[in-house]
Amino acid sequence: MTRLPSALLDKDKSRLPVAIKDVIIIGVGVVVVWLGIWFVFGANPFYVVSSGSMEPVLKVNDVLIVRDGGSWEGLTIGDIIVFNRPVGGDRVIVHRIADIDVDGNGERIVRTRGDANPASIPGTDYPIKQDDYIGKVIYVLPGIGIITKVISPPVNYIIIAIILAILFFNRLGRKNNKDAVPAAADGSDKPPA
């Protein structure tokens, strides 16, 4: 059995930190992008439509980009908003503003209605107060939400692990190709001088 020269073993050791560095750079990049989104929008700006209550304007699996930015006072009738269900707070709802009132304390109270619903639903569409409000819909990405259903946990974690493993081993493989000693042109086992 032949032993590899120590110089080749040292090169194998030096490849591992480079591959780990690449994986760390990608991970940091993802975190920076995500933090940038949170900084610009103030929170998670992405919501997926899960019911047909706003059809035909919003369809199931549309992705909504939502922005708060202190927009509660600027809301008007006809705006599409995202809010926590006022009774129970157990669901996130996206409906159109149907009415805006002011209560005895001077606080705005919003009533919404789904475009496909015949009327507002008590406990779901009203009374919406500022604490229930998440944000106003500023953009719709049609049908993109199907991706979130396909890659929901644990599938998304498996996909991320596979991508990182491919990057890691690809980097190691590229280093191996660069370190390969070229064969002599005359067919002998001696490397060229």
C-alpha cells in the first residue's frame, strides 16, 4: 500500500476550512437579507391567502406583501388590510375595509368584509382596533404561496441541508481538481518538469 505524500494530506486539511467558510458566508447572507426585509417593512411582510373570502381580487395561495409603517391612521374605506381576528386573535385575516368609526374614547374602530362574503362577520370582521392591525396590502404575488405549502417543515429543512451539503462537497471537489497533478505528455507516470 502506498502512502500519500504529507504535502497532499496538508492540502486536504486546508480545503475543509475554505468549504466551511463558504457555507458560513451563505448562511450570513441569508440572515442579512432577512434582517433587511424586517428593517424595511418593520416585520414579516409576507402572508399567504388561505381562503377564498377575497376572490376574485385575491385567490388562495397568493402571497401578499404587507406594510404597516404607522398606516393605521391613514387607512381608508376600500383598503385591503391584514389583521388578527379581533375575537380570540387565533387567526390572521385579510379583508377589505367596509367602514371606519370612532368609539366613545376617540379610538378608531374598523369593520371589514371579504369581497366574496355577503356581509361582515361579527368577531372576525369587527371590531378591529389598532392592536389587531398588522398592515396594509401593498403588493400581491399571484399563486406563489403554493411553494410555502410544498416546502413546509420538515421538507424545507431537508432542502436547506441538501443545498448546503452540495455546496460544501462541490467546493471540496473543485479544490481536488485544482490539486491534481497533470500527467506527462509522453504517457509516463512522471509529472512534467
